[in-house]
Amino acid sequence: MTPNSEIKPTNDILDYLIRDGLILTLSPDFPEPFTGSIGIQEGKIVFIQPKGSQVFMPPAKKIINARGFLVMPGLVNTHTHGAMTLFRGLADDLPLKTWLEQFIFPAEIRFVNEDSVYWGTLLACAEMILSGTTTFADGYFYMDEAAKAVDRSGMRAVVCQGILDFPIPGIPDPTQKLLVAGRFVETWEGFSPLIHTGIFCHSPYTCSSETLRTVKALCRKKQVPFFIHAAETKEEVSLIQSREGKTPIHYLQALDLLDAQTIAVHAIHLDSSEIELLAQTRTAVAHCPESNMKLASGITPVAEMLKKGVLVGLGTDGCASNNDLDLFKEMDTAAKLEKVHYADPTVMDARTTVRMATIEGAHVLSLEKTIGSLEVGKEADIIFLELFRPHLIPCYNPFSMLVYAAGGADVHSVMIAGKMVMEDRKILTFDINEVLEQVNRLSQLIISGY
């Protein structure tokens, strides 16, 4: 896919013209795949035309011949902890409580700093770009460094300062957590059209009711999203019930935390009244099936949520509990897990699953007016999948192919906001070898001091 760099002699000129690709828009205007063209100017999609319907094809600075490629919206990862790429494989095959309290929390206190968050996040960006993710929601520590990494990568992200009630990396004094979070939002909100901010409270059992209320009030004041791990394990449900007399979702509602700007991460152990509550309050869910499986946390009742109108997007969680950031793998797992859970092969069909990884994920992050589908006026966040591969042929149904056969390695090129950030599997915005060298250096420090 080599663009033609010839500039045509006209004042009305496109930046890119994508021609003859198999286009999957995820939009109501074009619900089915078709062969056609897309015009891009100043980072936005300015026209979409099925082949044979073009009355006039505008000239372009660069023409991309997309024949043999599937052209679709970039994937949206609604929950991860980018810098935890540094802990990939460090503490596997353990229960969540043991994994978190005996391994991850101690490792974070010792090894998470400005340097490790910057390089770990940039490694996460590389992995996501290479596997077709163009937007992600990130919640962790030292988030100024994470935002710098996102900015360098050219990705789109909702970057969230992590909050807990005990000393954490970057906030050794917990009484300063709101000050740090507020300063972070003020610094980065508006810095770049690709970077949005939010605040991430770890969970109802690591944050007091006062912390949860105060942080949500700050989010409402700043008009940024509020993320929280909720109803992730049976142990959490029992703890909150014994302490508060309510299940986690009802507890969050009692604190007035549930609304369209709240994202409940995992949301596994729910009863029907809690699913109704999520729907009524328009609280979104970030579904992370591979992490849930690996930590044996349980199976999120996604099919029931969707029936009730709950907004659900896909997330990978962090590399310490997944251990990768490939949303194509996440789609495959999400669809099959629901089928076996309900003993029904018709639930979580391929089309629904692809939507969860694109336009529904954009809805979860309140970015649906900007990204998530290919539509005129939206940002040109576009990925190109190479179709001429043994495991993708024949392709009778592109939705099924994407969920059950494709993988991140099939992504050939990636465009974000009308800028090519990867072409022919080469990242263009930063030096991947530098990132790998820096992360290997940090991993040696971790393993020697672990």
C-alpha cells in the first residue's frame, strides 16, 4: 500500500484518497461492507462513495490503493493500564487478591516511576497500534508521563489519573490525591485534540465512600469521565455487602456515582436489579473477558446487559493480567465466552462484537460523535487489514472474519486523525527499537530487585 505522493494542480485537494478498498463503516448509512473510496481532508472524512457511484473523484496529495484490504474504523480499547506492560508475565497463574496484594502492589511501589511509566506506556502504544487500536482508555500512576507517551505516539486516548486511599506511586501522601488529580486534568485537558482526561478510582474496597464522592464531584465539575473497577470478584461483593449492606453497584448508586459519565470496569457479579440500574443510569461497562478469565474472576453477563440496553465496550485490561493488548483476540474471546456461558451459539454474534470494539467503545468513552465509525465529518481513525492471507480466505462475512479469524498481526496500516501512524507494519511516529531497548533495560532492573 504505497501512496502516490504527486500533488495535483488544484485548490480543492484532498490529503488522502483511499480507493477500491472493502469498506466496513459501522455507520447506519452503510450497514454492510462495500467496495469504494474515502476522501480525507484536514484529519476528517469528507466523503465516502461506493464504487460505481462516483460522479467526481477529487484529486489528492496521496492516493492509497486499498484493493485487497479491509478498511474499517480503528479499534477502541475501553480499559487498560498501559505502563503495566512492564509487568507482563511477572506474576501469572494467581488468584486476583494474591496477585494484586502480594505481587502487583509491591512491584508498583518499588518500580513504578516517571521513567517506567513513560516507556511502559509507549510500549503499550506500540502494541496497540500494531494490532489496530487507535483509541484507548488508560488508568494508572504518573499520568503526566503517560500523556507525554500518548502524545508522542500519535494515538487517541482518555488518560486517567489513578486514585487509591493509600500511598501510591506519584502520590506518597494520600491526602494530596485530589490535588494531583485536579492538576493533571487541568494540565492535559485541551492540550491536544487526541488527548482527553479522566479520573480512575481503583475500586469500592480501596477507596472510601468519601473519596468516591469527592472524586466523582471533581469529575462532574471538570466534565471528565469517572472509571472504577466494580463487582469484579465474589470476594469484593461479599466485602461490600458486609461493610455497606449493599452490593457494589447499589452501593455506588447510593453514593450518587452512577451516570452517563461513569464507566464500571469488569462488572462481573451482578444480579438483574443491578443490570437494570446500570441501564437506567446510563452507566457504561468496560468488558475485559481475557483478564477476567485469566484471574478466574468470573463471566460478565454481557448478553443480559445488552438486552437491557446497557452500553458495553471491550477492554483488554493491563498486560499483567491479560497478557496482551490485541483487541482482535479480545473480540474472539468475548464472543465465544458468552456462547459457552449461555449455552447458546446465537448470543454475542460477530456483528455485535465488532460494534463493541468500535462504535460502542466510542460511546462508552463519550467519543461517538468523533470516532468509532467511518462517517462524513468524523475523524479519520482508520485501519487497513490485509485480506490476502490463508487464514482470512475465503471471506464470506467480514464481521465473522474479523471476530473468529483475524488477529492484530493482520493490520497493515493505521491512520489516526488523518495521519498515517503505521504503514506496512512500520510505526512512523516513534522509534520502536528505542522503546524495546528502554523497556528491556527497565525489566532487568525489575527482575534483579524483585
